[in-house]
Amino acid sequence: MDPLKLLLKTLGISVEHLVEGLRKCVNELGPEASEAVKKLLEALSHLV
């Protein structure tokens, strides 16, 4: 299992729910924050 996915699971964080929430908020962020969230979303998507 991927170390990040294991860490999130240990913390009780669902990767699927995290990805879904990030997708919903991307449109409401400013350009700089939006780019950072998109990069995080891309990285997390590989774990699903």
C-alpha cells in the first residue's frame, strides 16, 4: 500500500472523499490556490 494512502487511512481520512471535496472547491479558489489544490488532487487521484 502507498505510504500516503496508509497514513490517510490511519488518520481515518477517506482518499475518495478527500478527492471529491477537493474537486468541488477548486472552482471557488483564487488562481494560485487553485493550482496548488489541482496538484494535490492529481497526486491523490493516483491513490484511488
